[in-house]
Amino acid sequence: MQTTKAPDKNSIRPQNKSCPAGGTKKLKPHQKARNENGQRGVIVAPPSGNTDPLGMTVLHRGFDTLALAVKANIPLELFKYLESQKELAEQERREVLIDYNGVKLLLKPHGGNGYRFIASGGQQGATWFFKKPNAKDDWGIRLSFGSYFMAMHGLGRAKAHVDEALTRLGVYFGRDSISISRADFCVDILAPDFELIPEQFVMHSGAGRRDFVADADKSINGKSGRTTSVTVGGPRNRQVIIYDKRAEVIAHKKTYWWDIWNHTLRYIGDNAPCNHTLHRADNPPTILSPDPEQAQANRVWRVEFRAGKDLLKDTWGIRTWDQLFDLYGDLCRQSGEVVRYTEPDPTDSNRARWPNHPLWEIACAEMNDDLIEMRSGADPKPMKEVHREQHISTIFRNVHGSCITIAALEGAEAEDLPETFADLARQMQDEVKAKPEKAAKQLQDAKERYVFIRRPELT
């Protein structure tokens, strides 16, 4: 298999060099993708500033997941520290907060997949995997960033986070010590009238396809369910997926996406220094909501291009940061040609000649926009406060419900609830007074568990 050469170090890049994200190079002849059954899909960027009479609005674009390995072992001092803290975590069967030279992580009481330690930096950081130092195994560290970090901070900040954390942990690494193993890029499109039809995908004959059909969202007349997700390809290579992001956000309680999307809608058309795209509906809504009654009007579809280890390294020669910055945009451009979502042409039975669907055109155009340093532009501080309040609200509802259950078990009536709650409060106060050390330990454990969403002045 042919490997793409790394770019000339002297080439000039027109983007922000402090936060690069790649894709300025033209495709070399051997990189141009062609569908084996017919012509290439043509990707055309919508004219800047145009509105969309079909009612589609781009809400977000950017990197979604990033995973990488580090060719280095952790120093012996750090290993001993992690070993002692892991022993404590195992004894208490909980995550423990570690702070090593300013790097705060929640260390799990177990390892996994060949790694002795697993530690999380929360939504504002990465998840780290550390091996026991071994002179025969150079690749002793792995880490990954989730969707929240990548949406809020972008690729440039992810690189800076890795460099700073490794330095603080005492890990020696060079420019070639980083190996990118996964990089996903996504575009979220508000498209109320879009219907996902698996048969409209045109792809390489060797690519697999997985369809997910939900029967929960049925029309009033009781028709069969609608397709909510189609995945093409495999996780280690090239994977393209279109799915109902609104439904996924609700199902997995990723509430921060409402803030990100609404932030875009709030400033759409303004010259704010944020990641706003120009493709929008004639009359986009002012706010999106998880309200079930607004499901159709607020339907958000995600188009996601996922690049696994085999595609990055074997096909494109992407391993280091520099190679990712320079070539990933071209990789995405090719993915939009190898796999296409089309609009049927009733006069042509050859699906390979069908034109791209407008949603596919929009998504590919956003991905082809040089992939400059993209992030949502939303302020993480108020979002962190919302996240904290949501936790408090959830825990309060649980406590409130448990107290009512106790009252029911004790035979109380509705009019007895205020006194029952007061009595339970007195019992909890007595428990704290009787066992102050235990209560203090439980409080400290809770502080550590929620360290990444507590107010800054309290951490």
C-alpha cells in the first residue's frame, strides 16, 4: 500500500501557526479517491453567506475524538506514587484524586488492556493510560480526549495540554514520540426535514455498512420506525457515520451540546470571534430544546468522519502532530469522495452516478474549509456551572425521593411529610455527631470525586 509523504518543512501555511489543524496541501495523484463503480463525488462549498432554502443550518464543526500514544515510559518516582495511590483506591474501592506536580487526575482502582494505571482528567482534560516502566516496551503511555474537550478547546489546545502534562509528569519525549491512533471530525447540521435512507449511500464495494433503526419515534398513524444511524467502514480504518445527534445527546445525557448549539444560533451572522459557519437556513430558530414536542423542529444530524490507526499510518503516513496538521484535511476530503450520501436520480439506475445530497455537500464543504483551529466558541465557565447545578439537581431529586420512600415505609401520610423530613434531618445530624471522622472522610471523598466540576474557589 502506498504511503503519503510528509510535507516539505519549508512549505508555507496560510493559517494560524500557533493552532494549526491541517489540510492545505493539494491531493497527490495517488491520493485522489474514486468510487470503483463510477465517477467521483463532486464537493462544492456553498457560497459564503448564502442561506439555505431547504432549512439546514450548521451548528458545529470540529474534531470530536482524539487518541494517541507516547513513546516513553513514566519515571520511577511517578510509578511509585501511582502504585501507592492505586493501592489506596483498591482498598477503598473508589477513584482517588492524585496531584503530581500540578497535574490533577482521578486514578481508578484498576488498570486494563495492558496498562497498569488509568486516570481521568475529567471533561477539561484527557484520560490517561500508563504502563509499568519496561525497557523492552517503549510505548508506555496512551491518552484520549473526548468530545467535550475537543469541542470547547480544539486541536491546538489538545496538543498544548499533552505537552504541558507530560512535562509536569517528568516524561521525556521528542517531536517523533507522539503517534496519533485515532482522529474524528464531525459536522452537526440542524435539518428538520432530513430523512436518513441507507440505500442512498454510495461507497467502495469493500466497505461494510451498519444500519440502526429506532421504532420509538413513530408517526401518529403508526408507520414503521425511522433510521437514526448508518455507519460505513470499520473503526481501525475509515469510518463514516450519519446519525441523529439530538437523540444521542438525550439518551446519553450530553447536555453540554445544547449550550454549544444554542451559542452558535445566538451569534449566527455576527462577526464574533467564534467558530461560526455561514451556512444557515432562511429563518433558523433562536434556541434548541430537548422538549419532546420540539423533536422534529430541533432535529440535529451529525456527519462524522472517523480515521483509525490503519488509515492514519498505513494509508496516509500520519503519525506525528506535524503530519496530522498538514494531511488530515486532505484525508477528510478523500473520505467525502470514497463514501457519499446521495440524492436519487429517477432517470439513472446507476447509483454511483447519483449526485450528492445537499446535506452531504454542506458537511463536506465544512470539513474542506482547511480545518482551521475549530472549537465551539462557547465559554467553558458557565457550562461548568450548568453541569454542577445539574448534578446538584439530580442528587437532590434522589434524596427527596428516598426520604418520601422512608416516610411511606414508616406509614406517614402526606400531611406528615414536613415533620418526617425534619426528623430525618435530625437523624442525619446525630449520625454526623456520632461518627465525625467517617462523615469528614465521606465529604472529602465527594470533593475529590467532583473536583473537576466544583467551583474554582472551592477546589
